[in-house]
Amino acid sequence: MTATKTDNRYINIIKSLTSDKSKEVLTAIKQLRKHGKPEAITNLISLYKTTKDAEIKEVLEGFFFDLKDQTATEVLITEIENEDDVALKTFLISILWQSSLDASEHIHTLVTQAIKGDYMTCVEVMTVMDSFETTFQEEEIQDIDFDLADAIDSDDGEKRDILITLKNALASLNVEF
């Protein structure tokens, strides 16, 4: 198949995501499982935010939790950083661990989201961190640890306890000295 035909197929699938016909949208999501690109995640997140159709939301959640292409991590991190809706941001973070994507390169971004976010955001970040199997640079971990200490000192709500737990989880990561 030529690149043009593949590109046209992809463009048509993306267009179908904006259809007002539920069946057409569901078919497009199914086709993205076979013919998708990581860039399509942005379109799917947009659809997730705007759709009122419970079946489409459910199918999208299944799609997100089945992601296996590691390049999708970059797109998700960008979406997490740019998202203003706290509940959606928390959901996007949960995709990282639900789909077993390695987000260890983005530990600082994730911890920053935990510090700025609500209790559930912290929980999701901690769950992502629990899946890390890589070794981190000592300086990076120290910087994050310092940020967490500041956040703990300035928070007196229920989030403080989870930030302390997050700080302890950070201390248990593999660090290269």
C-alpha cells in the first residue's frame, strides 16, 4: 500500500471521529487500533472530553488502557501538561500505568503534577511511580525530593499524607550515584 493511500485512510479515520453518528465514531476508534498513529491520541482525548455518549467513552477508555506503543507516552505527557481539567488530567495520568507505558523519563513532570494537583492526582502519580524499574540520576531525584519537601511543608490538608508517601516512594527508587 502506498504512503498516500495510508495517509488518506488515516485522515478519513480522524474525520470520522467528529461524526454525529455513534456507529461511525465507534468504527473509527476500532480502525485506529489497526491503522492509528500516536498523534491520534490528541484527537481521541478531544473526543473523550466532548462526547456525551457513554459507549464511546467506554470504548475510548479501553483503547487508552490498551496502548502499547511507547511513543504514545510523549503525546500523553504533553496532553497532561496542557490539560486544565483536574479530573481529566488524573485520568490521563492513569493511562500511563493502566497501559504499562514507561513514563520514567518524565518523573519530574509527573511529580510536579502531583504537587499542583489534587489528592487523586497524587495517587495516580504514585501508582505510575510504583511501576518504574529504571535507574535515575541522583541529582534529578534530589531536585524532585526538594520540591516534594517544600510541597509537604506548605500543605496541611489530606493531600499532605499522600505527598509524604510519594516522597517515601521517591526515596525507594533505584538511584545511580
